[in-house]
Amino acid sequence: MNDDDVSIQVSAKSAELLAKTGLLLPSDSPALWEFEPLTNGMVLLRLRRAMTEPFREALTVQLAEIGFDENYNLTAEGALIEDLIDGLFVP
């Protein structure tokens, strides 16, 4: 995997959740990722290609820990996490 930049569109709620996870450290921001608000309620997330898989792995752990209710149904937060996991898939 090379270290070029990739851009994905995510909902503003997904971007907020991703920022809250602690995966995106502010001190890493200039070199590793940035958000650009779009006019349609979406956010453009730019990040280093090499970071997509570690984020997906960490989000998968979070999905398993907090993304389901007691009946193993996907929660609203779980749906956001799942969307982020899917969006961060970069072949």
C-alpha cells in the first residue's frame, strides 16, 4: 500500500463520531488527515492511504463493543460506524 492521500465522503454525523473515537489525534492532523465540509451535509475526509486499514480495524473493534444493542441489533451509532468502515475501504 502506498502513502498517497485518499478522499472519501462521509456524513457529518459519521465524521463527528470518527473525531470522538480518539482515532484521529489532533497533533497528527496536518500530516495525516483533514475534514472539509461540503454543502450537502456531507464531509470530505482526506487521509493517508496507509491509515485507512488501521482505522477500519479500530472501528471494527468499536462496532463489536458498542454498535449493537442487547438483542444484537445494530444501533444508530453502530450504523454510523459500519458506514465509516465501508467508506474507508480503499483497494
